[in-house]
Amino acid sequence: MVDLRVDLSGMILDNPVIPASGTFGYGKEFAELYDINILGSISFKGTTVEERYGNELPRIAECDAGMINSVGLQNPGLASVCRRELPELAKIYKKKVIANICGSSIDDYIACAAAMDGQDTVGIIEVNISCPNVRCGGMSFGVEPQTAEELTRAVKTVTSKPVYMKLSPNVTDITEIAKACESGGADGISLINTLLGMRIDIKTRKPVIANKVGGFSGPAIFPVALRMVWETAHAVDIPVMGMGGVDSADKVIEMIMAGASAVQVGAANLTDPFICKKIIEELPARMESLNINNFDEIRGCA
């Protein structure tokens, strides 16, 4: 019988499948459809210090093999997440979760990390330095190695929980950013966040979304994500959570062969709310057909 368990910096997951931040909310809607406790973990919606409405509408543009979004980190704010959302999530999900945090300044990140450090339900803090949909902060911290290292080191001073830095693919060399985060004390790396994309309405002659450009995600970006996970996993000595276009058991296995320790599923949750459940159910038979007993046997083998 195959073993689906994986180890993320001491946090043992029953399987490597994790809904990505921003695509699963706080799990409530999905819990009405199936038992979400089958998930390895959950990276819940990105949290900022202050409540955010997000960007102006429209925020979504469909593409042939994916979508463009410019939601802009809409969330109820740090205090509300800690006081209301996390206790509610704990009622329906009994495992440790991943806290995705973002900010417009180093002080913002420090405040969010310190608050999440005090939450018993949080097992890992995922620091988003890669969001392309906010006009300040976010990706500005993730495109320059020195800045990424400084932010990583600052967050590590206020938490004893493992810190994973979520990186942007919109850089010249993602391994340089990853190595800088490792130098700053990161316990792991999450990648990739969305690519930058755009659609134009040829009838109105204007961009489809109000923000003009946004984050491109979905099946089309999988080869890019896989390549960057492979590069990063071979450049650092800390775990990598791979994501970007994952929508099948085979793609989970590919990500792990590239070097990922766990795999996040993003945009696919929006088109098929059962996708994570399907992947988890399909993994054992697919592994058996490939003569894989556990993920340690294949991690980084490519």
C-alpha cells in the first residue's frame, strides 16, 4: 500500500495536496460539498493588517487555458481573521493550516507574522512577496534579492513557526530570490504565484479588467511553474511547495519529481470545487501504476 504522507518542516501531512491561498477562502463553502479533512493542509486567504476591499470591478478575465484575476488581496483584515475566521475554520478542519500573509511594508508583515505565531491552528506561515495585483508592497518585496532577504529575516524574528516565502515568477532569475530568502532564514519556499497577463475587449477597445493587467493562472502556466520549481529545488537546501496549473494527480507527481515537498492547487478549485478531493483519491492508484511506494522515492528525481 502506498504512503501519501509528506513532511513540511516537521508538519506531517496525510498527503501533499493543499488548496492554494485565494482559491479556497476559509474552507466554508467547500466543507458543504465534502469532508475537507482529507486535505493535506489549507493555505487560507491572504491576510493583511487592515481590511481590504480589493481592486475595482471587473476583476476576472477568462482565457483559453486559464484565467486572469486582479482581486487585490480582498480580506477582512488581521484582527477579524484571528478573532473570527480561524476559530470558524477550526470547527470544520481539524489539522494545522498555512497562514498566507501580505503587506505594504515590513512592519505590516511583522504584525501579521507575530499575530499568526500566536494561533494554535497555524502550522506554517506563508509570506506572500509575489502578488502582482496590489499597487504597493506585495511583489515589490519579491523581485530584488536583498529586499527579500531583509524581509525574511525580519519575519523570522517574531515567529517560531516555519516560514515559507511565496515567490513571483515575474523575475529574471527566481533562484537568486530563493537563495536570498534561504540566507534570511526561510524554512521553505512556495512557488510560483501568478504570471502577469492581460485581455482586451475588441468591441470596447479597452482592457477587460479594471486594473488593466492581472495574475494569469491555470493549466497554461504549469510548464513554467514546473521548470521554476525544478530550478529552485536544486538551488536551495530547504523544502519547496510547488504550485501553478496543477489540476491532476499526474501533475502532483510531476511537481514532486521536480523537487517539491508538497503541492498547492489554485485556479482549478474555481472551475471544479471537487478537484482536490479527486486528486487525493486518484493518487494511490496512480502511484501504484508507476511503482511508487512513497514520495521520498521520487522527490527531485528529474
